[in-house]
Amino acid sequence: MDNKIFQQARLSRDARFDGQFFTAVKTTGIFCRSICPAPAPKESNVEYFTTSISAADHGYRPCLRCRPDAAPDSFAWKGKNTSFERALTLINEGALSSQSISQLSDRLGISSRYLNTLFQENLGTSAKNYGQHQQLMFAKSLLQQTSMSITQIAFAAGFNSIRRFNDCFQTKLKLTPSSLRKNITVTSETKAFTLFLSYRPPYAWSQLRDFLQHRAIAPIEWLDTDSYGRSFTWPSNTGNEVHGKFSAIHKKDKNGFVVNISISDINYLMPVVRNIRRILDLDAPINNIDAQLTSLRFNSQLCSGLRLPGTWNLFEAGIRAILGQQISVAGALKLVATLVQHYGKTDGDLTLFPQPQDLLNSDLTELKMPASRRTTLLTFAQFMVEKPQAPVDEWLQLKGIGPWTIDYAKMRGLSDPNIWLGGDLGIKKALAEQGMILNPNDASPWQSYLTFQVWNFL
């Protein structure tokens, strides 16, 4: 996009561009979202940035009115380098709060120098600076939306000390944490929070809800007309299991979700919130996706704003895919529910999806299916215990797991946007009913959205 488009978008306060660029005002030293309600500055007094970190690196501080920290993430800066994308994911999950840049580089199999080169090429900043910015923007969001104490917020955002948090906040954002708390009364220490998570419209909520409803596992997941919720676990650095639950309530008039979260350890709140954004697909550049898919000239009208419904993690996606091989959605759901009933853990009123180690030392006879598929489940669980960070494509070495299973797990467990499930029976049926022959490569890099559009025809 060029400056003329940026100007038109900011003057019209078009929510479809929210998070895709930021407007910095030279006279005030503040940068804003495209939807900021403040009076529009003169064009000669503004400059545009495609990321909030670029604006911050140029000396601008975030607006307290439109809160750039609350904008949906933009894919404008996303590179094509696999190592860079993996590094982004790990940093967004809080890797740098417990690891050094050197340790993160070793985990990625590259040097720290090359890691910083990737970040400079794609974002114009270092990996460490990017990680600090993500922590600060998340902390700013908590300061303005919750009644958590500053100490709680510091640790929830991944800082190891209050002093480091305050110094970083002052240096990077030119604000103090307490300056954002004037109208908020701090309550006692809590592990339950309410946040607002925004998206760029349009958002096809009813289609997303229906897809999740048909695959919901009681009592792990719950839905109604306007909300989706579930229990969850998250791996910790100490080996202790972090667990909790959330309910996301759709607010169409506000282009976002009110999300109520309970979590056993607030130090993992930031990656959990990131994962909620992923499974609800809140950061998709949906207008670009819809425009590209529309150009394929379908016989039927596409669903505007259709999103990718994710599963909580890759292991759960793999289990669902294995149990869903060559049977109906209803049949697969019954098997998954049986698995949860017999092997899921409980914590108070929460029922949690089984972890890989929970399935070992069992023959899974409760699952009414061929013994070969039960063996595949156990082999898969053993593999995930031994190699939890292994690339998904390595699953092919496991007997009973083929390309469809891996692609489905990538699409829903990793939210990979470029997966075409052309071999799926539902896809074949929908295309036959439409009388269409598609070249899925024409939809790249959004083939996963093409898959869901075709499924939506059924």
C-alpha cells in the first residue's frame, strides 16, 4: 500500500485496515491506529509505519486513546523464511523470558548473528528488541484493561523483575506503568482476567461457531449463540502443567471478543492469549484473502470473512486427525469424546484434553476401532513425548499417518494458511456438486481458506 491509501484509510477510520499500518504524528510524538477517534492531523504532520515496533523505534509513543497494543496483528511484515517464522512464534510464546538470544538460536539451529540478520531484514530491528516490544505492548493492554497489580502484569508479560519492567517501559514507551492506571482500582491478586481482543472485519462468526459446534468435545468445549470456550493446558519451563479455561464472547458491533480467562500461572498469560487469537483467527488479513479467492470465479458466492478455526495445540489436532481418518465427523467426535472420558485429567470443575504421556501404558480398548489405529495413536503419543518439537512432516515415518493427517494437523493445530485438502471426501463432494475444477495454487498463500470455503458449500 502507498501513502495515498494510508491517508484514505485513516481519514475514513476504516476498520478493515486496523493494525495493517499506524499513523505517527510528528507534532505530538504519538502513533495511532487507523480507527483512532482523535481529530485527524494534517497530512504534512504524519508519517506511516506498517508495524507498531517501527513507530516505537522512530521515537513515537503509543496513543492512550486508540491503544495500538489492541490492534490485530498485521501479516505485512511476515517473511517467507522458515527460521524467521519459527523465531516469531517462539518469541510470541514468551521464549525470551526464559531463554537468551543464544539459546533461542541454538533451538532454531542457526547462529544468533543470523537470527538478528533475519529480524533486521524483515522488521528492521533486532530479535531482542522485537521480543521486548511484544512484552511491553501486552503489558500496556493489561494495564488499561484489567485491575491486575503492576507486579502481576510485569510477570504476566514475561519480565523477571519489577525494576527491569519499569525501566523498559519508561525507555521504550516514554510512559510509566502507573500513569496508565488513573481510572482503575487495583484489586487483590487474581488469576481470572477479562480482555478485549479485536479483529479486522468482516468476520464470519456464525460459520466459525457452527464448525466448532459440530466438533465440540463436552465437557472440554462449550458454545452458545455468541460465545466459544474451552479448558486448556500449557507447557511450563518447570515441568508443572499450567491449566485454565476461557470463554470468548463475540461483539460484532465492536469488531472483537470479550474474553474471560482463568489460568493457574499468570507467567504464561501472554502465550495463552496469543493462542486464543490464533484459534479464533483474529489476525487474518481477511480482505486480501477474500479478494484473492473471489478472483477464482466460483459458481456460488463465497462466504465473506470466513476464518480458520484452530485447535488448542498440535497434539490435539493430530489426535483428531488420526481418529477422523475415513469416517464421518460424528463418528470421529464420538471417538475423541471417549478418549477424553477415559484419559482426560480433571482439576476441580475442569476436564482437560489428555497429554501424550496420559495415553502411554494403555491399550486404548475403550476406543471401538481397528487395533491398527489404536497402535497408531500410541505410536504417535510416544513420538510426541520423545520429540515434542519435531517438524510435523516427520510424522510420516509413523505407520498409519499419511499426508492427509499431517495436512489437517498443520491447518488446525498450527493454523498454517496454505493447506489444500484436495483428497478430503468432503472437498471432493462439494466440488462435484458445484461442477468445478480448481487449481488450488491460484489461492496461494491462502489455500487453507480455500479449503474452508469449499467445505462451506456442503
